[in-house]
Amino acid sequence: MEGGTAGGDQLTVPDQPSASSQQGTAQQGIVQATRTRAGRKSTRMAKMTLRNPNKTKVVFDNRRFMPIGPNKISCDNWSSYLGFLGRKEPSILIGSWKDVPETTKELIWQGILEKFNIYLSDDVKEVEFSENDEKLQSRFKKKWIAYVGGRWAVFKTNLTSDYIYGVKEGPPYLKDYKFLDKVTWDAFVALRLTPEEKAKRIKAQEVQWKNKCPQRTSRGGYELLGKKIMEEKIKERQAASQDPSEIIPPPSPPTRHEKWKRARIDKSGKYTTPEVEIIA
């Protein structure tokens, strides 16, 4: 097949199949994959729990629900584990996150609770998650389940870009993502090659091409970037002080424009595009 679907005879798709035959193949694959995966999710989650018997404490601010402590490692572990759940638990054959069964989302949430001790902080005291107001708990859960959904969508996009249209060789279930299987992967390839999915891909690429000011923030986003800027300002004030015992007042928070510019500077210290440099 032209355009380079990733290697191996196992992934060969007939040349120029009709839309109806593609959709039929995809639907058959979905049925087979669903039957293959039935009853396995809770077992997989149990194994992950057994491998991680000690819970990790993570503290969040109780306003925006962003991880703030107790250290960077625990915050990174939180983001990494939720991304892992987004790749592994929901089926890649489902079209959108709203169509993922609530039972699957609840399974993901229980897996999060089994892995982490969650605390919400108001900058004065830390309160264990279950002791907070139910509405607060519900908002927190909704935010982070949606985050898992975002990681799931990115995972499907990366599979398509890397293994169907990209240069990575071999089906991903043989090397990178062994929790996938051949039946599921073949059905996913068939789905992604339907005219409807190709049209969605082209539209998304057109939107991306029109973005003249791409950002380069880490996975902490603007929240983490704002903290870094504040830390830099504090260090600058401390360095400028002649008296080590002097109590230095906190600097003003970074402005939106300040964060916007910093988010579009690469590791070499240059702006990401000429358009960004003009605006900055």
C-alpha cells in the first residue's frame, strides 16, 4: 500500500477497497476484538495494583486541582500513570471518549485510587480526598478522567501517525504496546483507512498548519511554567539583596503575555517561529 503503512504482511490492506468493505472489515474486527477483550480489564488492573503495593502521595490545590507536591517525582508519577491508563484501558476501536463505557471510566478511577493517596490543599492544610466535600470530589474526578480521555485520544493519533502513515516498522503489539493484540490492531487499521477517518485526518492537519505560534511547554503546561517564572523572580530578588537575613516580599505573578512568550521559546533560547518573534 502506498503512503507507507507500517511494515509486515500482517498489516496488508487490499488496494483501493470500497468504503463499504472497509467499514465491514472494521466492524467485524470490533466485534472480534470486543469478544477477545471481554473480562480482561479487571485482571489487568489487579496485576498493576499488585506490582505497586505502596501508594504514592500526591497533593493538589483545591481550586484548579493541579498537582503541587509533595515533590516533582510524585507529580510526574501521577501524570505518567494516568497516561498509561489512557493507553491501556479504553479500547482504541471506540470513536470518541463520550462513547467509552462508564464502567471502563469507573475502573480507571478505581485504579487511580488504588495507586495514589490524594490530598487537596488550600495552602493552609492538606485534606485527604475522601474527607472533602462530595461536590469537590466529583469535580476533581471529572477533571482527571477527562485528562485520561485526552491521553487516550493522543495515543490513537500517535498510533495512526507512527504505524499506519509513519515509518515505524512492525505492528505495535509485537514491541511497543504488548497489551494490544492482532485482532484489535487489524480492526484499528481498517477503521483509520476509511474515507471518513482520512477526511478527519486531513482537516486536523490543515488546522495544525494554520497554527503559526506553536508552544513548547512541558506536560505541566502553563501552570508549571508560571511556577518556574515565579521561582526565577524570587531567586533574582534574593541574589540582588545585600542582606541575607532580609525578608524578601514575593514578586508579582507572571502576566499572561509573559507566560505566552516563555511558552514559545525553545531550548536554544529562540522563538519557535518568526511570527512569534514579531508578536513578542
